[in-house]
Amino acid sequence: MLELTNILKDHNLKVTPQRLSIFKMLKNTTAHPSAETIYTSIHEEYPTMSLATVYKTLDALVKHGLVQQLNVGEDSYRYDADTLPHPHIKCTSCHKVVDMYRVKSVELLRKEVAEMTQFKLSHEQLYFYGTCPECQNHT
Amino acid sequence: MLELTNILKDHNLKVTPQRLSIFKMLKNTTAHPSAETIYTSIHEEYPTMSLATVYKTLDALVKHGLVQQLNVGEDSYRYDADTLPHPHIKCTSCHKVVDMYRVKSVELLRKEVAEMTQFKLSHEQLYFYGTCPECQNHT
DNA sequence: CTGCTTGCAAAGGTTTTGCACGTTA
DNA sequence: TAACGTGCAAAACCTTTGCAAGCAG
């Protein structure tokens, strides 16, 4: 908790209960919630908080690189407190989004793309879609 | 032209001038236009066409797999008449989106992801971001 | 105390919908 | 002619903004 406070301070972000609560929630989940989901889940604890605050806070966190914004092809964004860019995979059946780490081929892919396009790459967003093991079973 | 007509017919889509015009435009560009862009560009030829028609048409084309919808991280979607899934790269300076073909590492990546997650993969969206060769020069 | 943050309400932009009319097959 | 597509306007939806009041540093 204190750690999160310091992270915010280090980025010259004022520490408010709302911010901490949003940041904390994102740090403690791997569920990639949307702004709406974050709002709903925190609303119990902070009934006066508005959606606008959630968006402003998320915006601040994203701008400071403390959280990343995902565009999984839904109407809304999802957020991930894991800042290291990593591929995501979404189950088209239960809609959950799962992180992937240490995907070795990514480095190779990046290299191939850079050579092929002559672009100076900054980052990438890699999204996979399919059916998760659980959903494959109870069909 | 006739070919496009037949493609539509094969998918039980009635052939209207508006549809043909939208489909044709998408087939003849590599620019990945948004709905708004498509609307504007076709509006000269069909001044009475409405944006709603553009959306409904695109929706139909996407549902029938004749066009793919891209989510490059803007507020709106972009469309690509090239149905074979392929990675895209967007210049963060001039905002153009470029197609990539025959990226060999993708197959490897797909295999690695499938093994790692045990998902049954259906498709993927691979977006890269960076500065294109042109924009790298006139800085 | 000063500037940043909050919360409300209203606006913005994209996409969707309902419905009457027109058109395709 | 029956079903589907079009066009208009209005609605829905997510997100942003303006501004007054509140709070952190």
C-alpha cells in the first residue's frame, strides 16, 4: 500500500484515496477490467466517486506509464497494471483476457518486422483470440 | 466490378450501388480507411448515402468475412478488404497504417502461444507502432 | 496557500437502432 | 411480391470537458 503511495509520489501525482484505490485494484487483479468495471467495483467503497474520476485517474496512470491500456476489440478499453508490454489472449467464449510472458518468438518477430518495413519500432500490441481450456471442456 | 457483384451474391447479400461502391473502394485501396473516411470519399458519387448505410454495409461485409475490422487504438475502426489476417504497422507520426505479408515468425509465434496457453487459437491481431522511413527522414 | 483533483452535469464523437420507403431478386 | 437494404433522425454508448468546490503538498 505504502509502496503504491510512493510510486504515485515519484511521478508527481497527488495521492488521493480514489487514486490509490484504483491503482491498488489494478495491481491486485489479473482480470484486465474496463473503466466501468473498475468504477462498479470501487463504488462500494467510495460511493461518491464518479466515472469521470476513474477515467481521469486511468488517463493519468497511463500517461505516466504505470498502467497500460488495452484495445481488445470491444467498445471499451481494458486496463492492465502490468507495464511490461506483453501479448494478451482473449477467450471468445468467456471473454476473459489472459497475459502471456516470456514469449520467445516475439523478439524474432519484432526483428523481422523492423527489417521488412524499415520502421523504427516503438512498441506493439499483440492480441490472440481463441477458446480457453476451460471453455473447450464444458461445451 | 462484375467480380465484386458475384462475391456479394455468393454471400446472399443483395447487390446495391451503395454496397458495390463501398466494397469497390475498399478493394482498391491499401489505406485502411475509417467509416467516416469511406463515407466522405463516396459521398461525392452518392450524395444521398448516409453514414448509417456505411456502417450497416461494413457490418455486413465484416460478418461475411469479406472485409476485416481493425482496431489500431484510435477512437474509430479502420477497414481492410484484405481478408487474410496479416500484421499491421502504424506510423505514430503520420498515422498511416501499412500491411505486412509473409512475416515468417508469425507462424512460430502462433505455435508458441498455443502451446503456452492451451487455447484453441482462432485468429490474432498484431499491431506494431513506430516511425516510418519517410517520417524518420524529414524530422 | 496554491495548484492539482474531484464530482457533477453536459457535451463530444462514434456507432447503433427504429421505422417508413425504396429496391433487389 | 416478399424480403432485404436505404436513409433519416434519434438514441445509445463510451469517453472527455468545464467548472466550482475540496483537498494534498
